Amino acid sequence: MPSKPRHLISMLELSNDELHSLVSRTLHFKAQFKSGKPAPESVSKALAGQTVSLVFNKRSTRTRISSEGAAVYFGGHPMFLGRDDIQLGVNESMYDTARVISSMTSCIFARVGPHSDIQELCQHSSVPIINSLCDTYHPLQAITDIASIKEAFGKTQGLKVAWIGDANNVINDLAIAGLRSGIDVAVCTPKGIKLDAHIVSGAAEVSKQTGAVLTLHHDPLEAVKNADILVTDTWVSMGQEEEAKQKLKQFSGFQISQKMATDGGANPGWKFMHCLPRHQEEVHDNVFYDESRSIVFAEAENRLYAAMAAIEGFVVNKGDLLK
Ligand code: CP
Ligand code: NVA
């Protein structure tokens, strides 16, 4: 019986050193790719003759492009399987789908709705599942975001991230990844929206190891005090479209702006991040398009290199992330 593969599920399953290694490899792949030199054959032929499948039942720009690009970089053939392309959910169960796709491909990048779908895929797949967004986690984004912070500040230790937004997939993984990297994380949500208890308790465990702390707020001005990085995400996540009207009302006063940063006392060199796609209500144009503040486009590009680090760690090196 072959051993079970290791999957990329969330930041909770990684050690601090493993996250650190994925972040370093992300920046390594960026330098290698940007050098214009061909990748060494140990990379460019690592997945030659193999297929990398992308089972996506939600739309995507960055995750799709970065996973396909990373697959090609390793010599693999990316195969995009959207919700209208395969039998899953209409004629076929998750169990049957996991067994069949994993029997023919080297790994599965999976973008799904509920986290239970990721768990089911992981249980039955014979190849690594790379969680490419579910309602609870977005690990590829978190790896990217820590790499982007390191790139912008030259360090992570001792910084502070202020999250002004919703409490689901992106911040769940960013909070844990930030704490693992020595970054204090202030999470500000509207009243009535709370960070999940399992993230708060996971954060407490990581804090004991790194000394970085998570704080919870409902007042954005309080959260941005002494922050180095202001971050947000959409207020209406995919699948929540029916709640849009109510959520936009709930988030009134949460738009990130120069004024919010100044009034709240963010550190003078603060930067802005957003996983994208972005809507204007979440962040004022005077921040989003201010190249001296906003690192959103470098952050988006870094998704490619994080996908490379994930393929190397979970597929080529079979989950030995410290190799
Ligand atoms: N940030 C992110 O995951 O973007 P996509 O939804 O476009 O993949
Ligand atoms: N929270 C967002 C992230 C998109 C990348 C969503 O789930 O739609």
C-alpha cells in the first residue's frame, strides 16, 4: 500500500520552519524566474510527462494562472477542470472523482466551497491536494503574502499587520502565517463578525512559540495603530452573493484610506496589501493605486512563485518541506 501523500491544507498544519522554507523558496523561484536564465533540469524536468490537475468549482484569475504557470515551469502539463467540464457534483461523487483524478495526475490544485470538500479530497486522493481556496483557508495566498511582506520590508520579525475586513479564508491563513513569521496581527471586523474560534486558539498556540500576538478589534482606527501593513479582502466572498446588500451595510466605515491610516496612527512607511480581486468600497483609489504604498501587483505576481514553492515542496519533494 503506497504511503498517504502530504497535502497543503492550511497554515495550521505547517511548522514555523516549514512556512519559513516555503516563503524562502517562493523568493528563490522569483529570483530564478526573473533572471531570464532557464531553470535547472532538476526543476524544468521534475514533472515531465505528468499532468497537474486543477479542479476549480469557483472562478479564479490569479490562482489559475499561477498554478498553471508553475506546473509548466516544472515540466508538467496543467489541466484545468472547471465546474462545467467534469462530472463532479452532477453525475459523480467527490470520492469517485478523487480516486479517478488522482490515479492519472501528479497532484490536484482544488478550489472548492466548503472546507469539508478539501477534507474529502485529501482523504481519498493518492496524490497531494493543494488547497487553492475553500471557504475556510487560502494557504497559497498566505505563503505569497508573507513572501511579499519580506520582499517589501526585508524582514518579517517585529512587524504589525492590520486586517480591516471580513473573517474567513484569507485572514484565517494570513493570521496564522503572520504569527508564525513573528508578525503581530490585529484583526478588525464589523460587530457581528468574529474570527473563528479555532483560528483564535491556533493563534494562541503559535504566539507561545514566536511571541507575536493576535488582537481582535471592531474599530479600524484602533487596529491600524502602529501597523506596518494594512490589508483587506472582498467584503462579499464567492458564494455569498445573496448577502451582498446586508454585508455592504455592515462594513460601512471600513474602507481603507490614507485618512484612516493617518487618523489611526499607522507607521509612516505603511504598505497596503489585498489578495484581489478588489472592489472600490474596500480601499480608496488614493491608496490602492499609490505605488509608494500599495504592493498589490507585486503580491499578485508572487502568487506564481508561491505555487512553484508548493509544487516543489508537496509534489517533487513529497511533503518534505525542509529538504
Ligand atoms: N487572490 C486570489 O485567489 O485570486 P483569484 O480568485 O483570482 O484566484
Ligand atoms: N474571500 C474571497 C477570496 C478570493 C480570493 C473569497 O472567498 O471569495
